[in-house]
Amino acid sequence: MTENNIPKHWQVKKLGEVCNTTSGGTPSRGNKSFYEGDIPWVKSGELDKGLILDTEEKISADAIKNSSAKVFPKGTLLIALYGATIGKLAFLGVDAASNQAVCGIYKNDNIDSNYLYHFLFSKKPSLVKQGIGGAQPNISQGILKNLDIPIPPLPEQLAIVSKIEELLSDLENGKQQLLTAQQQLKVYRQSLLKAAFEGKLTNKGVKEGELPKGWKWVTLQDVCNKIGDIDHKMPKQLETGYPYVSTKDFTNDLKISFDHAKYISQEDYLNLSRKIKPEKGDIIFPRYGTIGKNVLIDFDKEFLVSYSCAVVKPNKDKVLSKYVYLYTLSPKVTEEIRKYTVETTQANVGIASIKSFVFPLPPLDEQQYVIDVLESKLTVCDKIVETIKEALLKSESLRQSILKKAFSGQLI
């Protein structure tokens, strides 16, 4: 190894010294005929296919002549320069042009294109970091050309690529198995919730379409003291005061985060809370956008939730809050949501519709039994989900480790 941590017979050169690069261009949108040709025209958002054989838009030969767009030959490696796609890579499987957000790196005899692909993929995190800043994050061709790239002899490049692809193929197979297991757990969770609120999880021999003895169908309104929302007028937002949260403050694990909540004055809080105020034991039920991403309030805190959500207040003499909450996550409620959703600019469910949701009501002691059995099984699911998440994170770390070893001469 040299002091650059690569084998002594390797070289380190700037990418611009060993590769010819150029970016594309966008023909004038004012000339409709420019977009009526048969030349594939690649946009950066399309660099997720690995190999590009076709494109959403095509341009004409006149468009090429009258703009900075140019035709790249089949086999050119493309890399995205702008926005959220920075560092995305794809090969051209056909001759094609691209817009200016894409840089084309031409094939040459000095460096294997697949070797270069994997090298640039390994550099994506640092490229993204360099692109941060400005109205739209971007990297320049100058940044690409100035990248230091370790270059072994061509036969060694091919051997490294072969080993990388063998190891990454095994890693990808393992990742797909984890993702499949993750999806199967989602299906299993829903099957548990379905069985729980059909009475089948805690009762044997329940016939299809029937409820266990002692259970009955009611509506959500029948078991709640109140279901409502606050006035639709948006209160003035302040830097401090009483928290005023919306669905964007709901976390993926169905909790409320107050870290970035807006605040309102005491006067607005008192006025709005006269209509309905969320309290411990209530369920917050989003009515717009993220419908069904419900939250059980299991803490004491004074706050308000925006009119985009309903506040569901269970009647403790009739029903347990946790039972209602778990039911709102079940497939039966998904059916009810689908039935009552109004499709406008943004899909929404009205308060009256939520009140009308059908609800399976067992005696209070059996509600607790359903909760206990269901939660014990869901807890096992959650632990497996966490294990899968950790394994997926480790797989990404292993990918980077493989690439790091590859380009320091330690893989073969």
C-alpha cells in the first residue's frame, strides 16, 4: 500500500483527466415542434432505471441544432447534477440527449464504465453534501472533474467490478428478503386487527359475518361523549404560547411531536377550546390527507389540534379508549373511511361520517381482554419490525464498506 492507502501499482488521477464529460440542455419550450421528434431526451428524475432504453419526452434533430442539447452515444454513463436527484446514475442503452441537470460521461479505453459507475455510487453521499446550499442544491461538472479516482490496471478494474457485483447481488437478495418480511408483517398486523374486532382473536367458533355472544354493532357516536373539530379559521401563529399541532407533527410511530409545533395565544386557545379540547384518553383522527394516521393521547398537556383532525372522546362508562384507538387502526375502519371519503382537491372525511362509523361493542371486561391479547401479539410484531430496520441499516453500511474496500485495493 502507498500513503494514499491504495496498492503501489495503482494511480490516482482527477476524473477530468481520464474522462470526457459534458452536460445536456433544454430546447425552447416555446417551439412545440422541438418536442415532436424521436430522439430520447433524459431528465434527471429518470436516472433510477439503471439502464435507460426509453424516455418520457423526445426531441427533434432541429431541437439539437438549436439548443445546447446534444446526443450521447449508447453506453454513456449519466449522473444527475441538480436537486433531490444529485448523484443518481444510469447508463444509456440507446443514443439519447439529456437536459442540463444531467452530465454525460463518455466511454473510453482508460477506465471501465462499470468500475466508474460503482466508484461514483460510492461518492454519492459526499456529492450530495457538496451540493447543499442555494435555492436548488446542485453540483457542477467542475466538482465531478476534480474528483480523485484510484485507477488500477484495466484487468484489475474488471476483477474488482466482478467482485463488487457478486457481493452486492448477495446483499441485495438479503435486503429483498427483509423487505418482503417487512411487508408480510404489515399484512399480519392488519389480519390481527381484523380478527380482534370481529371477535375471532378472543373467541373460538365465531361464524363469518357474526359477532360473539354479548357483542353488538353500534356507531362510533354511540360510544363517545363527543366527536368534533375546532373552528376552521386559522388562529394567529406565535413563537411561544399554547401548542397548535397538525398532522405534520404526527410521527411515524403514531405519536405527537411538539418539537416543531406552532403556538397560539392564550386568548385564541381559550376561544377555540370551548368547542372541543383534546385531553388524555382522546383519539385524534386526521380527516384530510393522512386519513387513518390516528393518535391516542396518553399524556397530560394543554394543546389544540388543527381543524384537519377530529377529536374523538370515548365515553369511559361504555368503552375503553385503547379499544377505540386500536379499532380506528383496523381494516374495518379503513373500509368506513373509503365509504365516506369525499374526493375533492384533497380527500377528506366529515365529522358526521366519522360519527356514523360502525363499531363492534363487547362488554368492558372483554374489551380489556381484546386489548391484552392484541397488544401482546402486536408487541412481538413491533420487535421484529425493529430488528428488520436495524438489519436494513446494517446492509447499507455493509454496501458502503464493500465499496470502500474495493477502491482502496482491499477487496481482491
